[in-house]
Amino acid sequence: MTDHPNLERARAGYAAFASGDMATVGDLMSDDIVWHSGGNNVLTGDYVGKEAVLGYFGRLMQESGGSFKNDIHDMLANDDHGVALVAQSATRGGVSFEGNAVHIFHMRDGKMTEFWSFPEDQSKFDEVWA
């Protein structure tokens, strides 16, 4: 049994992000993607469009000195939706965060169109990004 093509694309996207290959990450997004970054911190907001999301990623890495990481526990995807269970970690200004998160995303024509991240402890996550 083969994996759904959107699952393969999502896995490729996480691998590209981990290796810093933003060209591949960008190729896997729709031009009008909407990225929701929740909480109450310097990164909170909705990022609309591929360039805005790639800019968000750049700031995420800059603010964390490149320490931000997602380690995938499990992932599923179908024609329209995907979910990733991840362990996240980052250090910023001497404050560190480690915890689980759920990523939910929409797909259309093989491209990610919308994304949400839900950390298990939003206040702890916000602390790093205050």
C-alpha cells in the first residue's frame, strides 16, 4: 500500500524545512496560503501569501538563532486535509521550550493552502517568543 500523495508532499515539506531548503518548502505552498500563528507573542498573526509565510519562517529561525525544530511523531493526509503530531523545541534569549503540538493543514491540488499550529502549552510557547 502506498502513501497518499499529499502525505508524501507534507513529509517532503517538513524534511525541507528541517534542512533549510525554503525553495522546496515554497514549492509545496499555494500562492495564496494562509498561515495562522496563534498565541500572544511576537510571531502571533495570520500570514497571507507564500512570501509572507517564508518571511515568517525566516523570522522564526532568526529569533531562535536557528534552534527551532519540529520532530514528527506521526502524520496523516488525504485529498483535502492533513495532520502532523510533532515535538517542537526552540531557545530564544536564554529561554527554552520543548513540547508537543498538533499541526492541521488544508491541501488543494497538491499544495498547502492553510495551516494552524496548536502547542500543548501555549503559555509556555509564548514565553519563548515574548
